[in-house]
Amino acid sequence: MAADLLGKFLVIQTEVGRIVGEINEVESYIGQKDPACHASVGRTPRNEVMFWEGGHAYVYFTYGMYHCLNIVTEKSGFPSAVLIRSIIPVEGTDLILNNRRKSSRSAKISPKNLTNGPGKLCQALQLNRHHNGLDLTKSNQFFLLDSGKKITNFKRTPRIGISKGKRLKWRFYY
DNA sequence: TGAATGATCACG
DNA sequence: GTGATCATTCAT
């Protein structure tokens, strides 16, 4: 389930070094019956990747200025993904700092607000639509790493920033 | 609380 | 084409 991703490491190998972050906040978007899921309207060019086999990256552009990273979770043909909302920098913090300064217009960038939001962590890892559809199980540049941690004490709340499906408590964090 | 800012999709 | 909506962030 989605909460299994909590505590896992997200690793990206860039030209100038490696960035590793520990996933500490996720949200589930599951199937066409979930009104907040992008695939609830059916298969479109935008949500195509959600229909793929689990393990692919679904990166989309929203609000005219931000990207969000999801990991596809289910079988091919069944649209579902987990939105990575936040990570904790583990390695390459200096690179993250550079990337955030490059991408954000905000003057204030502190250790606390480096990667604590879906738009921000995409800036931190320099993710864009080129990463959309990448197979994380096959790539050696961008993948998940089991940290050995098992997070069982996570919290569970409604998802953030959506207008439909607010009743479902599918946001997990610790 | 609302501005920034542009892709996406339905409609016809 | 048009208009509504949007899984956000930041400053006021």
C-alpha cells in the first residue's frame, strides 16, 4: 500500500552528483472511481502513464509553474499512483539548495522548506516532463531504495489541495 | 486570502 | 477557439 513508501529512499543520479531523500509524506490516487484521481475522467494523453505497470514515474505540470511526482502502483490498465508530497534530504543537500534557488523565485529558502511540498521537491530534484513515464525499476539514474526502515507509526488524513474526494483519508505521513 | 501562470480538457 | 479548473507556492 501507499504507506509502504514511507521511509524509503528516493535516489536520483545527476550530472553533478547524487541526491537522496527519504519519503515522509504521500497520498494515494486510486482508480477511475476516485473522484480526485486524474484518471477519473478516463484515459487521456496527460494521465496515460497512470495506466501503465507499477513502478513508472508519473510527473505532471500544474498551476502553470509546478511539477508533481507520482509513482504508479498497480497493474497495467488499472490507473493508480502515489503522489510524493515531501521528502527529507539525506544526501546532496547542497545540490538541492542550488536547484531550488535556480527554480524558485522565492528569496527565502531554508533547510526546512527545501523539499517539504510536491512542487518543491520537484524543483529540488529538477524533475520535469522528461521524467514522465520513466521506469524506476529499470533505471539506474532515478529509482527507489529500501532503507530498511519500516514506518508503522504514520498518520492518516484527508488529501490536500483537492476539491473532490475529500472524505477519503488517503494522505499518509510521519 | 489571493496572485502568479499555463497546460489540459470538454464543447461543439 | 473559449472558459473552467487545477494533486501549489509564496507574499500580503
